[in-house]
Amino acid sequence: MRKLGVAIVGMGNRSKAHAPLLKIMQDKFELVAICDGITERAKAAGATYNVPWYDNVQQLLVKERPDIVDIVLPPDAHHVVGVLAAEHKVHLMCETPISITLPLADAMINAAQRNGVKFEVAEQVYRWPEERLKRQIIEAGVIGEPLRVYCRFRTGAYHAMNALRAYTGWATPRRVWGATRSFAVTPFLNFGNPTQEENWEHALVEFENGVIGIHEQVSNWLSPFRRDLPRNLGVDASKGFIYENDVYVFANDGNQRHTMQIETIDVEGMAVPARYKVDTDPPVVWENPYTAYPVGDMDGIARIDYWHSLYDAIVHNRELNYGALEARKDQELPIAYRESARQGGLPVELPLKAVTAYEERMHQEYRQKYGSDPLQDLEKLANNVFPQMGIRWAA
Ligand SMILES: NC(=O)c1ccc[n+]([C@@H]2O[C@H](COP(=O)([O-])OP(=O)(O)OC[C@H]3O[C@@H](n4cnc5c(N)ncnc54)[C@H](O)[C@@H]3O)[C@@H](O)[C@H]2O)c1
């Protein structure tokens, strides 16, 4: 079986989820090099994974000529490395979000198309086994037609939008309303920065099939402040509802509750879920196609899936099972509701037909922060060490 050479760019926190998985998937991939703008970090990661290391991505692209660049950089940098790698005819795996604005996402998408390279995005939410089973439950008609889908999240809004879109059966969103608010709270450290404020985003999404999406999100997600706030996902439908991992089917004499069950098998000493199921009528089962790998957690199973998607697209010329265009849709929604919030809650129609004022402001902040236009000077920007938070919360 053909192996694809992967170079990871960005050896911060998230790379620790990528590099070990590539090792587990060594039937398909080989880590061939790593890069980080912080020289000491690059050197240490090179030693850890026993591969050549670089602190300059352009040198890596020229010298290593990998099949795939895995972009695990802060979001402000995704398009910078994405465009440069595509111009070197290197396929792209990109962490979420695809980019901070749609023009920057489009720069990557166009570069990939122009150069004939595949472009997958590491969105995992709809790929979580529990989420796949929920979608099958909805498709089987067990709870009737979805009416309202909702999500409270502490991390990227694009993940939340991915979950909501999946629950609607990937219906097209037509309109959004947004409200963002800052609240005074007791002092705490946010990424080491003292702050007394937290920001909440609230959004309503109207889908073409009449389903309403409801989303709320706090932006201080890595601070201690709301760390323990549970993620909250649900579907209210015409014959019942799903709340987290429980399915409730309406009956006049009391709802029937069905809790998701997991059957595991032993794979190299690891309990790997073989199937997720609910004993509804009819019963619904999701079979894990990746039991060949000793990966037992839902996020890991989802990550195997996006690597498979890219592998099959490159080697077998199959369609990506998510891809950059879907990732763009998941990012278009937060952009649109932030634009609505900026306009005092006026509805914003979808799809967006022009660059929003919110995005213009992001680009302006980008120029101020990094001294370069985000769509120009990519080679210069590639040498900048981008911070983890960047400008992504500017609203
Ligand atoms: N899918 C998920 O659930 C999930 C979870 C966490 C993070 N992420 C995403 O992963 C990405 C990385 O996040 P992180 O938490 O690892 O950030 P991080 O700041 O910990 O790591 C980023 C690394 O990139 C390096 N870097 C910055 N600019 C560079 C450049 N020009 N060239 C080479 N290296 C450069 C930094 O030195 C740093 O080591 C982000 O896009 C984030 O949104 C996704």
C-alpha cells in the first residue's frame, strides 16, 4: 500500500493529537518532517519524532517535498502556509477553523484548485461516533422531523455550526441573527492575561427546511473561568428529542428514554468501540470502520476518519468526505452572525455575497498586528511566529 509523507507545520498543543495518530496509521502515512517557527520547539519535536526539523516552512517545502502538509498553526496563519504549500503542489490537511475570514479561506481553496491538490479540514465534530449515531437516529425517523437544533460550546463556533448543520441533514442555512455581549466578571487570567470580562455570542440560524438552530458560546474557553461548563448539544423533533447521548421518544403515557450504548473489542490491549447503538424501534447502530487501529476515544476515531478521507482522495481519487468547501460553510455562519451582531441584530442573509464589515475589520486588525496585508506578502508572513489566540476573537 502506498504511504504518503506528511510534514506537520506547527508543533504546539494540537500537534500532540496529530503526530502520534500518524504513527498509529503507519500503514498509510509516514511523518517525514516537522516545522515550528520557534527554533527550540522545532528542534525538540524533531528529536521526539526522530524526523528532520525546520523553523522555516518554505525551506521545508523545497527540501522535503512532502505529499501532505498538516497545518497545525494558529488560525491567523492557516492560509499563509496553505497557499504556499499548494503552490508547491503539496496536498493540504488543515486544522480548524479553515481560516479566520472567507477571503482568506478562498485564497487557500483557489490555490488548491489551481494546483490540483486535495484539501481536507480537520473538523471532527460530525465525525464523532456519537454524532454519527445521532444522525442515523434522525435519518431513521425515530424522533420524527427535527424542529430545533441547539448547541452551547466553549470552543470554536465553527464546530458548533458543524454539529447544527449535521442535525438538519446538512440543510442550507438561509438567514442568521446574532447578539454578542461582554459581561463583567471576577478577575481571572485568560492565556496569562489578567481580565475581568467575558464575551458571549448568541445566534439564531434559520435553515431552508424550516429548522431553527440556536447557538451560544463563551469566548474565554481556555481560561479557568468556564472550563467546566459542559458542552450541550441537542435536537428537538416532532416525535421526540435527543439530549446529549439520550434519545427520548414521545408516548402519551410517558416518554421512552434510550441511552446510547457502546460495545468495545480489544485491539492491542486497547478497548476500541466496535459499535454504538440505541435500542429504539427500529434499533440504530453505527459500526466503527476503524477497529484495525488501537484508538478508543471518540476524538481519535474522528481524526482517523479525516486522515482516511485525505488518503483516499489522493491515492484513489475519491471525493473528500468533508473538504474545504464544507469547512468554509461552517465558518461562514459565525462570520454572518457576528456581522448581524455588529449591525445590532439585523438578519443577515446567506450565502454571504460580499466581504462583511466584520471581516474587513479582521483584515485591518491583521495588518496592524502583523504589519502585512493578509492576502499579500505571504512569503514574509510565513516567517512570522503567530500567537495562539491571534485576532480570532476580534468582533
Ligand atoms: N480541532 C480541534 O478540536 C482543535 C483543538 C485545538 C486546536 N485546534 C486548532 O489547531 C491549531 C493549532 O492550535 P494550538 O493550540 O496547537 O496552537 P499553539 O499556539 O499551541 O501551536 C501553534 C504552533 O505554531 C507555531 N507557529 C506559529 N507561526 C508559525 C510559522 N509561521 N511557521 C511555523 N510554526 C509557526 C507556534 O510556534 C506554535 O508552536 C489552531 O488552528 C487551532 O484552532 C483545533
